[in-house]
Amino acid sequence: MTGRQTIIPFGPQHPVLPEPIHLDLVVEDEHVISAIPSIGYVHRGLESLVDRREYQDFVYLAERICGICSFTHSSTFCQGIEGMMGVEVPKRATYLRTMWGEYSRIHSHLLWLGLFADSLGFESLFYQSWKIRESILNELEATTGGRVIQGVCKVGGVRRDVTNHFLSEMDDRLDGIEDEMKSLTNVFMNDYDVKKRLVGKGKLSKEDAYALGAVGPTARGSGLYIDARSTGYLAYGDIGFKPVAEKGGDGYARCAVRCKELFQSVEIIRRVITDMPEGPVSVSVKGNPEGEYFSRSEQPRGEVIHYIKGNGTKYLTQFRVRTPTLANVPALVSIIGGCDLADVPQIVLTIDPCIGCMER
Amino acid sequence: MNMEITSINVADVESVGVRMKNGGYRLVVITCTPADEGYYITYSFDKEFRLEHYRVTVSDGAAIPSIGKSYGGAFVYENEIHDLYGFTFEGMTLDFKGTFIKTSIPYPFKKKEQPAPTVTIVKEVKE
Amino acid sequence: MKMLKTILNQFFHKPVTTMFPEEPPRNYEGTRGHLVFDPSKCTSCTMCMKRCPSQSIVVDRAAKTWTIDRFRCVMCGNCIDVCRFAALSMEREYSKSATKAERDVEKFDITYVKPEKPKKEE
């Protein structure tokens, strides 16, 4: 050890990162001492458009904050406005929103598994994960009309209905998808090469995770049972929900949490399809929102908070989003200290950075 | 969703942070919103899915003590509020000195004298 | 042995992707492809212009034209929900890529004729 420190930029352009984030790594002889993050490459200022579009049309802007987690943004926004105005959404609409939210979670986790395999160099596993993701996107397109941006939530319910006949066909297709996912997750959990790159790298202890405010699979991989779905919003209160967590705190545990959540989501979708109530799918909303509200829900990456404020006109006054990636950045800074330089891309990917949402 | 908000003074911020940390609460978000006079900064904490909010009223350019000693992860929210609204937090764990979010106008979300037009017309329309 | 089965499978399996220019692309009935306007039903109420989130529709009441900028339209379908006279609808094919020189704003002349109200009997 010579004791001299160099600073290496882990730049906004990197083959491993889906979106740009910059880290300055302070390195001493191939060990990383600390990292300083630097963000702001995709800041679009979406929150300042809120006083120029009516609150009902703002749903279309809210769902375009991020491409991967777009459905949960629009559903959380609608939940916030409905809570503020005291609107009661029909039960069938909440079950449909739960179903689409869980499909959104499956497709996001499969996307992450593919990107992670690509970062290790395992490209054929990348293509297999995204092949399964295509069948999920087909389901989303057949029911909502769009593959990536669904555009199906509105204040007061949902815009489209799904026939019961279609729902039972979807149930049969889910069996085939589940078998393919089993053989895929078998590779991630048990393959020798993948395990060598994951086990013991990027450790985050349970106390650190709670004190730094980590959320989502990053926190659940360290043994914390934190999940916003336990509060029982939408249909989770009727179905009953228990979070999945792993002890271990390293990259392998976080990967295992995401693999197990895939199967948990398939179970939730099956329960929702069998218990789907009849009835209308939307109510008409009159009046304007007034007051303030904190709306919380569980995105694929963690817990998201929307803060909405209105003053009685049809334009809202403030809209603020706190995304899970922003809450995981302090945990990332603490994980990277002490690892080797060659492991940095994998460790950055294990927290699942979604920088487009982070800096709307 | 629990929406009760308790008002506190600027000087009590650190003691609230210590009390919440000892009580086992987790910091969720720090929000800043313009009010009729000055701004409100709201601290939200969560324990077993119940939210608690504490609110401070500040005027333009005020200095607020940071809760970085109790919650190491608070620097993310405090730097963002500093870059967008112009408040200083004293004693942050990681201080970016204004370079966290680089914008072409300094402090873009401050209250402006002339509010922005409510409906933007992007193209010229011949009426 | 499992590897041999995978290799043989790969030789005789049909490709998973669609061979695009020969086969038409797959989409479903409810897919939001592109917007279609019917000039004979529009009464120039300008609700679609007010509620478009990307401001791609411009309605000129005096000159009786309805213009849409295809590059700004995001196919959200808000205008279809808002129009009371069923002048707008959505087709399932995606629009083909183009440059701005090939296909800019499209203008339609509104040909709606207000039906005459029957005279009230005095």
C-alpha cells in the first residue's frame, strides 16, 4: 500500500448504467475508500408544470416521470388527489389497479435481472430475461393499450375495463410464465459464476440500513421487513400481505429478494383475479382539490411519497415526489466504501438506480 | 394517511431529531413548500407505518440546524432544498456547497414576484 | 446431456422475434396507435385543445380549421374522452417514423353543418 489516493470518475456514461449518475471514487491501490455522488443530468423540472395543467390532466405528466415504474406514479398521484378530495373509488377499480401494479413490478424486476446479467457479461441470460418480459408487456398492451406507458388511471377510477373471460385466459397464461421464471431464477441463485460475483460484496448491516433510511429491496436484503404495501392501501388490505426479506445484507441477498418477489407477485395477481368484484370502474369527480396530502405506495424499487397541495382552483400549487432511489443514495455511499474497484459497477446496480425518477 | 402536523420552532429541530432517533423512527422525507408568508419545512418520520410530521416556518434565506447527527441520510434532502430554494442548513454530514443540482437559474423554485402564466401557449396562434 | 437437448432445440426452434418487414407487427385491439379525426362531426367547441397535455391540437374557430402536430401527440386519448360529439377516435397501427420535413402539422377543414332546428309552432 503506497498510501497515495487518486480520484477516478465513474462517469455518467457507463455501459452498465441504464441512466446517468456520476460518482467520484477515491481509490487507494484498487480499494475504494469513499464515493461522492453527483446528480442532476436528467433534471427536467416536471414539478414546475403543475400550475399550468389542470389537475385531471396532470396524471398524464405524472406517469411520464419514469419509463420503468410509470404505472405506480400515476396510481399514487390519483390516490393522493382522491384522498384529498374524499372520493371513494369503486372496488373493482382498486383491484384492477392492484393487478396492473403487480404486472408493473414483475416487468421491472425482470428488466433488472437482465441488466444485472449483462453487467456480469452473461449476455444470453440477459436475452432470456427480456424474452419473458415480452410476454408480460403483451399482457399489459392487451389490457391497457400501451406497453410502457399505460395511461389507464384517472382521478376517480380507471379508464378501461377488462372482461372476466379475458381475466380467466390470463390466469392460464400465467402458469407458463411462472415455469419460465422458475428456470431463470434457478440460474441466478445457484450458478457458480454468478454467486462468486455476488456473495459477500457490498454489505449493508441492518442498523445502518434503518439509520440511513434505505427502502425497498435494498433494505429488505438486510433483514428489515419494511414494505409500504403492509399499510393496506388499494386491495392489499383485503388480500393480506407479508413482505419478503433475507438476512445477509450483501448483493446476493438483494438479488434473492427480487427473485422471490417475482413469485409473490404472481400469487397476488392470481388472488386478485379470483376475488375480482363486479361493479363500475370509475366515479365522476366534481369540484377542486384543496389542502395538502401525503400519498404513499410501493414501487418496484421501494417506497415512494407524493406530496400534493391545492388551493381550491383547478390548478394545483405544489407537487413533490420523493422517489426510492433518492432515499437509497446514502446507503449506496456507505456500501461502496471498502470494496474493490472492479466490483463497483455490480454494487451500483444492486440498489437498482432509476435516475429518471430521482431527478424528475 | 396520518396528516396531523405539529408546529415547532427552528431552535427545536435538533432536539426533535434526537428524540425521534431514540424512539426508533425512520426519516421519510423533508419537504419545503411556499406558504402565505415565508416557507414551511416539514419533517416526516415513520414507525410501523404511522407517519408523524413536524413543521417549521422560515422566512427567505434563513439558516436551520441540520439533523445530520441523528440521521446520516438527511444530507440528500437538505442539499436539494438548499439548491432549489436557497436555505442554508448548518452542519450537514456531506455538504455539496450548491453543486448537488446544477441549474441555469439559481434557486429556481423560490417564490417569484410575477407568477408564471397559468396556461402556456407554445406556438403562435393566428386568432 | 441437458446441454445437448438445448443445442438441438436451438437448431429447430422458430425465431422468437417477428420478421418485421415481411410479417406485420403484432398489436392488440385496444392498442393506442394513432389519432383519427372526422371533420364532419366537429363543432369547434375547442375542448380538445384545452385538455391536451402536450398542446398538440390547435383549433381556429374563425377560419374553421383543426390542426394537429403529430410529433407532439403522445396518444394519451384524453381528447377522445373529452369530445362530446365523437369526432375523434383511435386506430391500432403505430404511425411510421418520419422527419419533420416529410410530415409536419396536419390541417383539416371542419365541414360540420349545423342541422336546422325545426321551427317552433307559435
